[in-house]
Amino acid sequence: MLHSSDIELNGEVFQIKVFSKSPSRFYATTCLGNDDFIITDGPTVPDALKKHEELLPLAVGTREITQSYMGFTRRSKARRT
């Protein structure tokens, strides 16, 4: 792991972790729930992190909409690591 940071979305805190895949590829990952992860990649740590920070709100929002539509109870507002 090369980098770790937190981002707050809709009252929840999600942890972003960035790893090295190879000398020129990096990927960022966040756990959204049981066996539910979002993963993005990029040619540098800042690129992978920026892409992840831009896409994470969309991923969280679409899951919340889907859960609401399907009648699932909303996740507790706990820290996601």
C-alpha cells in the first residue's frame, strides 16, 4: 500500500487505499460493503487517486438508489475500511 486517505460522502467515511500494480500502474480501492469494492487505476498514484475520488460518489449514490428501489434497509453510517 502506497497511500491511504478518507473521504466523507453523505455522512459516511470511506477509506481509499492506493497500491502499486507495476512500476507504471497503480490502483485505488474502497470497500463499500460485504464483498463490494470499487477499484480504479491510473499511471501514477495521483492519477489513480483523482479518478477514484471522482467516481466514488457515483458508486455510493447508485448503490443507495438501488438499495432504496429494491426495498433494502440503508447501510449503517459506519466507517468503511
